[in-house]
Amino acid sequence: MEDCRTRYNGDADHHQRRKKFTFPARLLCGDCFEVRLDKVLANDAPFDICSCQFAMHYSWSTEARARRALANVSALLRPGGTFIGTMPDANVIIKKLREAEGMAFGNSVYWIQFDEEFSDKDAVDCPEWIVPFHLFKSLAEEYGFELVFVKNSHEFVHEYMKRPEFIELMRRLGALGDGNQDQTTLSPEEWEVAYLYLAFVLKKRGQPERTQANSRKDKGQMQISKEDI
């Protein structure tokens, strides 16, 4: 949370200050797989978009937690709102496991070992679960979502690197280059790690209400202190 606060404030790197964000923010610390967020964020919702990067699969330790995660997203998104995320690609991981000798595989950058619980030594230090995407999609549909697309990270990058409107964004991000003169700074081993993940986009069913969209006001603060979290 402190890292997030300093990045938002634009002072994460004192040698090269980042451009401040132009939108207000509120930072909340809690377990979004256990707590009903619609009560906590009642004055802020509904939202147009929800982003959950490299984290959704942590909710799948129990069915109740997986359902709470999706219920929270659904409750906070407006009809027609978008849910974007990344999570491990179960098909790729199982394929690599079948090709491996034993119950572990990896390279110089990552190492995955299967026990009773799956974990990635270079990720967050807590158990991780492999979630077959068709099961995730099926459960998400129960909470009013429909799938827009799901793509492995390699497929996602190759597709969008070909679109002119995204070349400049890729150049600014740096690591992947721009698919042209600017070359990637990722090593082959790091690029293999990307292959372990997929990207998805879900949309909440329904049409947004015009009055709801027009009445929204920016909430939050433009400078966040530790006491504000």
C-alpha cells in the first residue's frame, strides 16, 4: 500500500519524479475476497471499469472466496462496465507439467513446484491456485458477466503490437519495445514467464443509465498521506 501511495503521489523515485496522475484516488486495505466491498464503497460506486492483475486466482482457495471476489466486482460495476484482468494460464502450466520430469519445472527466472498447493517462488509468498478458465468463466456468468475475450499473454502482445494505435504505448512501457526499431529488453527466460499468464476481458450485462453516468463526480484526493489509507 505504501508503494502504491508513493507511486500515485509521483515521488516513488526521487531521482526521476513521475508525472502525477490527473484523477483522484482512495486507497483501502482489506481482503476483497472476504469483505463486501459494495458497503465500503457505497459512496463511490458504480464504476466503469475494474482491474485485477495477477491476483484473481488467489481467491480460489475456496468456492466462497471465489464467489465473493466476483460478487464484489459485479456489485461495483455499472451495467455495461468492464472487468479486465490477468491470471495464470492453466492450459500452459499443465502442458509444461506434463512435459516435465517430476512435479517441478522452470528456468533461471522462475520455478514452479507442485505439491498439495502450487506456488511460484518469485511471486507473492502465499499459496496459488490453478484455475481452469472455463470454470472461471462459468462462475463469472452467474454474477452477470459475459466474456469479451481471453488470450494467452504471448497472443495478446503479438496481436496488439501490430496495431498502430498501441505502438507508442508499447514504446513508453519500454520492456516490449514497439515491434519495430525499439527492441524488447526482456530476456528469452523472462518472455517464457509471460507465457504462463493469460489476459481476459469481461463485460457486465446490461446498459448504463444516462442519468447515472452524468451525475458522477470525482471522489478521493489528489495527494494521499499515510493517514488517508
